[in-house]
Amino acid sequence: MPNKLYPDAATALAGVVFDGMTIMSGGFGLCGIPEKLIAALKDTGTKDITAISNNAGVDGFGLGILLGTRQISKMIASYVGENKEFERQYLARELELEFNPQGTLAERIRAGGAGIPGFYTKTGVGTLVAEGKEHKDFGGETYIMETGLVADVALVKAWKADPYGNLVYRKTARNFNPMMATAGKVTIAEVEELVEAGSLDPDHIHTPGIYVQRLIVGQDYEKRIEQRTVRVRESV
Amino acid sequence: MAWNRDEQAARAARELQDGFYVNLGIGMPTLVANHIAPGIDITLQSENGMLGMGPFPYEDEIDADLINAGKQTITELRRSSYFNSADSFAMVRGGHIDLSILGAMEVAENGDLANWMIPGKMVKGMGGAMDLVAGVKRIIVLMEHNSKSGEAKFKTECTLPLTGKGVVDMVISDLAVLARPAKGEGFRLVELAPGVTLDELRAKTEGGFAA
């Protein structure tokens, strides 16, 4: 078996990044983002990146890092409300932005990874999202055509991996990562823990290793929390 | 004496039926979870990939890998399940969710909803809202009846870019409940908040409804 394990994020990115490339980056908000690979991508100095990600990080963390360095020239996302620098660059027309409804974005990536070039959905009919898209009626209802998405490199974050690249995610940190893993020409996964072959239950693997070409183990995850909401334990 | 936010949320909670799978939007709709009546069993869906969303964690239970669609830390329940975003929106778009309660900037008398952008001013994005209104069986909007500048938010026509066309089934504002029996029909007054008169409601409403 070819070795999928790389010593660190920088070596895992070597040879697959280039100016003008399209990346996918997993995560919902800052939950389940490939924080080590994003930091390493910054250090490569790769420019003119089209980034496909549900969100754009926050100022100084997640994809916000690559927006701060102006390495991203276009974003495809569903919600960018947490990033002030993003809003500033967009309103100043320094950044191209394509909003996709979140379910449409997820399905475009799923379709891209599955070799499906397009599909029809009701989502967005009668809105700005539908402009310029093919409309078609099925059973008396109108749908619009959306196209599949693929990327030159998909960056994903999982909880555990085995050396074959089988991945397991944890709780809501799964989100967009499994679909993105299928839609990268090269998929690089970063994980918190590498386990021995055979120690993951094959019935419980979320992403089969066929989708993962490169693998790194990250150290000291920051896992920043955006909204720390708690309840108070009543004293007994 | 109009309804306050909590009373609006409590009114919305009366629309929940036993066994419903429900998606609550960010902001006032999240308050609905605090008003679920005893004996009514509801499973909350969080579109970032969870069914069976639990309450906020105690300080020592906080888990960065466990958040809701508003990016707030939450907890899991015995019934909870996790899934990826495509599966999450298959639930939404496939018509498997019974009810979604959302906020709005504008609702039109034909059921059009606008709640995702103000051109030139605010570019946050639609997130999952367009999918929810296109796929969920019933859509309830919780909103202030009038904007801060006093403008009616239930209008003859939306002026802002739409989230969905003809998608709203019920509006619960601080002044009244307006609903329509089916999509394609007009809105009717269901209930006035205590102390609100029909004349006052008409004066503060632009869109048409049957009293």
C-alpha cells in the first residue's frame, strides 16, 4: 500500500497547490475545520484561490486567515456573517462571492464527488439564486438545475484515521467534511488521532479510505468556540 | 399590550404537535424550545448535522465539536443522531421535517419571505433558510410586526430579495397571528395579542388579510 501518512501539513500540501487553484475546506463555522492545513496553505503563499466552504471563518482564524492575506479571490459559501474582513473586501469588490443555499452547496459537493454533473432542486426557485439557471417542471412543480462541484484539493478534518485513510468524525464536527472528501482530485485529511489498522469498526467508518490520498496527524487543536452558551447548575 | 418575545415564542410553541421533527431558526425562534408543553414530544433538528438537540451544556460539559446552527454550544440527548450536511439537507429538502420556525425581515400577503440580505448593506448569506422554506412541510415566521423605524413587515409585496416564494403558512408577530389554510390562499386573522384591536392591527399592517 502506498504510504498516505505525511509528517506534517506543509509536506502534505507540497506539489499539489498552485496559484488559481480551487480548494474545498470542511467545517461549519469554526467546528470541524482543517485548522492545520489552512495554516500551512497560508505559508505556501498560494494566490488567487477559489475557496468552497460553508463559511469564511472569522477574522484571524479558519479561512479568515487566507482572507486576511488576500490569498482567496473567490468564495463559494452559504453564510459569511461572522467575518468582518470578508464583508469589507466584498463590499469593496476586492473579492468575488457566490452564495449558495446551504443544502444546495452540500448537494453540489456530494454530486461532484459522485460524478453527477447536475441535479434539480426546488431550493431557490423565484429568488436571486435561480437567475440564469435552467428551470424544469416535474409533477407540476418548478425546479432549478444546479451543477456538481469538484476541487483541485479538498482539505478535511476528521477525529480518527487509520493508515488506510478510513476516517471517523466526531459529533457536529462532521458537517461538510465527508462530501468534500469525495470531491477533491486530491483529498488531504488532518486528524486528531491515528489508530492502528483494524482498530476502527468497519461498520462505523464515515469516509472510506479510497477518498483520502494524504493524511496528517495534527497536534494541539485550538478548536475555537464561537458562541459559548451554558446553563447554570442549580445547587442541590 | 402586545406580546413580548417570550410570549410570541410561547404562542408559536402551541403549534407544535406530539412527535414533530422541528427546525428552529436563529434568534427569537430558538426561544420556542423553552415553551414546549408537557406531554408534547418534539425532536429538534439542527441543520449542521444533528437530530435530537439538547439544552445548553453546563460549564464542565462544553464540547467544541458539539454546536448548533447558530454556532452555540449544545448537548446531546439519548435520542440524538449525527449526520453530514448532505444528509441533513436531504431531511430538509425531502420533506421529512414537519415544521420550521424562522425569523423574517419581510413577509408578503402571498406568502413570500425575505430574510437573508439587504442589498449594499448586509451580505451575510442565506445559510439553510432557502432550503428550509422550500422543503419543510409547514413554515411559521416569528417577527416583530413593525421594524424599528415603524414600517410594516407584513407587506403587499416584499421589497428585499426573496428567500422563498409563497412559502409562509403562519406569521406570529407581537400584535397578532395571521395564517392561511393552504399555500396559494390568502392570510386570515387568527388571533390578536391581548389589548390589540383590529383597527390598530390594520393601521400597522400593509399587507392584506381577512379579519
